Amino acid sequence: MKTRTKVVVIGGGIAGCSTLFHLTQEGWTDVVLVERNELTSGTTWHSAAQVTNFGMNQTMVGLKSHSIRLYQELAADPDYPINYHHGDGGIRLANTPEQIQGYRHFASMARGMGVEYEILDAEECARRHPLISTDRLLGGLWDGMDGDIDPAQLCQALARRARNAGAEVYRNTPVTGLSQHKDDTWTVHTEHGDIDCDIVVNACGYRVNEVGAMMGVHHPVASMEHQYFLTEPIQAIADFGKRVPLLRCPIDDFYSRQEKQGLLVGFYEQDCKTWGLDGIDPNFVNALCPDDIDRVMPVLENVFKRMPVLAEVGIHTIVNGPITYTIDGAPLVGPIPGKRNAFCIIGLRAGLGEGGGHGWLLAQQIVHGEACYDTWVIDPRRFSDHTNVELTALKAIEDYQNEFRFHFPHEHRPAGRPAKTTPLTPVLAAEGAAFTVVNGWERVDYIKPAPDFHPSLTFDFDEAFDVIGAEVRNVAENVGMTEVNGFNRIEITGADRHTFLDRMLCGAVTKRDGRVGLGYLLNHHGCLKSEATVANLPASDRGPARVWYGSAAASEIHDMDWLKAHQHPGEDVQFRSLTNDYTILVLAGPKSRAVLSACARSDWSKEAFPWLSVRECFIGFAPAIVMGVSFSGELAYEIHVPNASLYAAYLALRKAGEAHCLTLFGARAVNSMRMEKGFLHWKADLITEFDPFETGLSRFVKLDKADFIGKGALLDRRAAGPVKQLVTLRIDARHAPAHPGASLMKGATVVGTVTSADWGHRLGMNLAYAFVDPALATVGTVIQLDMYGDLVDAEVIAPSPYDPKFERMRG
């Protein structure tokens, strides 16, 4: 066994084997996989092993398409062919118009990744799958690439190719510990000796947190018991003449695929069961949980109605084994939060179908720092440390119970709430607030007009449309207030803080005390990494001279890791997270200055406190830091208040606002206003696939700076010209918005993808942002939006259509 290697991958299931293979494909061959038993002895061996192209965002579709291409190549290898039933086709059933509408959106989204789905009516579903009933059936989505694969053969094929490229695989080699050294390298301790390495990858399936504990981290992954049956042969299958399509049914909570001349039928019962939360038997290897047929009987009754043939055929095998879920259902593939040179590829509940793509994207991140797609939807740092075992288990149960039910826009499922709150959460709830969730935080979505107000789940504009419009109007005409909790706030101190930030940001860095700037951080490929406000606070009795670095709530761990990773040895810079200590109250509207002046001493005039200023003060008697910044496009103030004083500040502002028609507004009103103003959203419009020039942010780039992270790569990208260009679109529809991922067409060709969209209530305009082919980015160009299968005109308009000269927000 080697004693030194570049990467050690821990775990020999689909996640580990795929990662090892793809590392060799990226050019790293001095890599090792260690497995405590035999390859595929965890969840992989009993996987139902379905391989679908269906995904609910473009990253997932892209990685699944890679898996399918890879598996086709492996199956065709004359030296080591594997069993892969490719192209059997699969149907996802639907019994409501809203589900069909959702499928039409996902078809539009997938088209941008070169994947075509069909929308079928009930009769066509039954024609393609002759074993199903059309009872309670409206139609379905057809994925022509659907199929299934042999799990063990797949993993052995990947391991074989990795070995042939120079990688090594050590079976029956349990890991007993992990040690990280001062230079951030690792030693992997095993029962057969130690291996020193640069990088460690946790690919341990349901034992993920056993290895996580060895490096002092907890991953939000929980296992669920999952049962499927294998039936005796079915004559109708033999008579069909070809393999029957796969079936996934959100109506009756089951799936099926052909297995020899019978069926494999799996269940997602409501009375489901977690597994292994209190520890896993070390001897649980190639093992299953006890059969529990009673648990699935309520589901089985409906399954018999959907597939009557099952009531007449015997069951010859029952499989009940653990599968892993994360706290939001999507895998965790990427850097381990708070650790250097440590990655994970875990929580792959659909591991066999997706594992080829997940290993592909992870290997790119390890070798190149980024993948070809923005991987935030699977990034392990998208959660902060509130994701304990109990919360993860609640969300895993909820996700299991809704396995084939996609999330609708503005749908917020109830399990595990409220996870993170402020002193104002119950106060705002009493005011009628409906809440959304941002990184676990309960944040006001809008104010309900009545306690029993519950908008429909739809991709169209819902019943909250007029409610949000009224909130926006009062902000534009008077003044509104909302709470923004969880905003990522890092205090940076030290003599070298400005020099450090100058290196991190691609534009000018505001150094003057009392001033605020906006800047962008790039990765080493010259593409967008983060967006940050930088506020300079002078020394006072509240602290030393310092910078407040502020960014999106979801970026809390992502940005801290990035900043710390680029601090030079000996550089006098210190970081302290204040994210959980402060909450923002936003005042927005032409009367916001009057409200602030009524409850806070000092001169708040335009001359004394202009736009992009920051000042310490008191709101009533509550200490606060006020920034003159706006995400709404109106005169606005961010009032940062310690949580201990938050209620006092809120009461003072509400009292002061009585004379100025102050009302509350929520996140949906904010989104409408920021769309009108041309402000972008991190990980919607600001993604790692594009640079600041392509994203319309050239004014924030200062190429005459001596250096900044990504400068050389950015210069190369600029010389090569844009691949896509971000534009603002006016959509010719009043019944529905565009939705992220929807395709933009020119004739039969996909020419762009929507990133954000909403109705602009101040303009009376249906707006979207999208990356399109550069030749189509000229103002006045008309293309078509694929809106649920209908083509509607989308005109490129000038950015920031509301108050384009920024006069209102300057007061």
C-alpha cells in the first residue's frame, strides 16, 4: 500500500468509484481509493439503479446526461461490457393541471441542456406502458433516455478504468482516523498503515458521519429505510415485445421498472422510517434491514389500482435497505465547510443514476477549483451549522414522503420549521407575515390580507400578486419596512484589511471611513465567485477601525472559507462572523429619511448622509449601524441592529412611521423591485460560469489594478469574447412569469436561459434576466420564451428600466 499520494477517496460505492475514475480523466493519476470492505458493499449493491435524465435544474440535468453518456460508453466496452438497459423510456405521472404545467417548465429547462422531454396525455401514457390504468390520471412526462444499470458491474468498470490509468484501490482497508497538518495536508490512518495525501474525499454513503467525525465535522445526511419488491414473471411483459418503460408516480408514491420478465416495484410510504441515526453496526455489510411489508400496505392498495396486474402476481424478493437523504434532498458534492483540502460526495439518494455526473463535477472542482457548471445546488456549504441530526431527519422524512413531487414556486414545506428566528419572528407573524426560508432563517415573504390566506401552488402568478403589488406601491409612494435576517456579515480588522480586500475584489475598494462600496470577487478562472458590500467603520467605543463585509445569507460559509483561504502568511487581517449577532431592518421609500430622522439623532439629510454612507447611531435607544444602500431602487436604509435590541429598534421605527404611512413588506416585493432596478441575485444571475463582462458588471472591474484574484484569466476571457451575455427582457405575457432555467428560442434553436424573473409592479411589466447568445443581446431584439411549451415574445430592453439614472435611491 502506498504511503504517499495526491488524493485519498474513502468509500467504494458509486460515489467513490466515480470520483476516482474522473480524477484520472482530469489528469491526476496518483490517487487512491480505500474501502472498509468490498466495493459496492454499502447502499450501492441493493440500489434499484434507475438512470434518468430528469432533473429540476440545469446542473442536475447536465450531470445526469454525463452519466448516461458515460454508462453507454462503458456498456459498449468490448473488453469489459456491463449490463445497461438504456433508452427504455420512463414516464412521470400527473393527475393535476399544475403538475403538468410543472413538467412543461422542466421540459423547457432541459431543452437548454440538449435534452428533450415529451408531455403525454393519459391515453398515450397507457399506450406506452400497457400495464397502467388511466384512473385519476391526467398525463405524464416522458424521458426517452430512461433506463437502469447493474450497480456492481458499473462500479467495477469505473474502478478498472481508474486502475488502468494509474490509480490504486485498497479493499478491506478500514479507515481508523484522519489527521490534518499545519500545511493542510492529511494523513489517512487505516488498519493496514497510514497514507499521507494532499486531499481527502469523503464518499462514505450511509457511514458519512463516521468519517466526518474523524475530521470534526457533521454532515446533514440521514438514512431512510426503503423497500422494493421483485415480482414473479408477468406474461404481459413477455408479450409486450420490448422492455416496458420505467414508471414514477407522485399520485400513488411508487416507482417500477422491468426486472427480467417481472417488475421491480419500490414504495415511498408516508409512514416511513429513519435508519442509523444513533450509530451503525460495524458489521452491517452487504446487509439489509428486516422486511416490513405492513409499512407499505396503504401505498400498495393504490399501486394495485394503478397497475392491476400486480394484484395477480407473486412476490419472490423483498429488499429493505438504507438510502441517504440530505436536509434539502439534493446531494452534497464539493468542499467540506470549514476545512481545507477536504471534499465530499455524499447524500446521493439516486446515486447510481447520478453518480457518474457527480464524480465528474467533483473531480473538476478538486483539480481545477471549479466545474464546468455552477455547482451551488449541490455545494455542501449551502447550509450553515443549524443542520443537526434531528433537523436533518425531519427534512429527510418530508422529502422521502414527497419523493416524486417537485417543489412549486413559493412552496415552503413545513418540516423542521422554524429552524432560525429573531426576536421579531413572532411579532411579524402576529402582523400577518407569511414566511419564506433562507438558509434556515424565517424571513417575511409578504403580509397576508387575512389569516386564512393561502395562495395556490402554481407556475402562474398566484393570488398574492395584488398583495405584493400593494406592498410595492406603498414603498414607492411612502415608506415600507422589512426584516432581513441571516445576512452574511463578516467583520474584518487589522492593518492590512484594505490591502487584502484590494486583492480579493476585481474593482476599486472603498477605503474611506464612513463609506460603503459594492464589489465582486472572482475565482481563478476570471468568473464570478461572490458579491459583497464593503462598509468602512471608524474606531469608536463599539470597536476598532473595521470593515463590514456583507453578502447573501446563503453565502455565510462559502465566503468565509474563500476569504480565509486567500489570506497571506503574516498578513495582519482578522475575520469575525457577526451573521448570527445582528439583523437588518430595511426602511425603503421616499419618506424613509423622515422616519429615520424621527427616531435617530444626527443629521440624516442628503448632504450629511449621502447615498453609500455608513454611520453608527441609536434607533431610539437601540444601538445600530445604518447604511445608505438600496436593493429596491428607492431611497432606503439598512439598519443593522444587535439582536438583543432588535425589538426596541422595531418599535421605535414603527412609532416614527405612523405619521408617514409606514407598512411592512416582504421578500417577494423586494424581488419585484430589484428586477425593475437591474440588481442581480447571487447564485441566480451571478454564477461561476460567466465573468463580470458577460454579466454586465464591467463598471465594477478595474483592470489597471496591479493584481487581483482571477485577473489574468479575466484578461484572457475578455480577449476571447463573451460566450453569453446577460440581458433584461420584457416578456409578452400577463398570466405568468418566466421561471429560472426556462429556454429562450430563435426559431427551433435554444439561444439563452432565464436566470431570474418577476412582475415589475411599478412599471407594470413582466421582466426576466437571461444569458443569451451575444449576437442577440442588442436592445430591441425579440426572441421567444418557451413558457410551458408555448412560445411568447421576449424583447431585450435596456437594463435598470426603473429610474435608470438612479435618482430616487440617491434621495
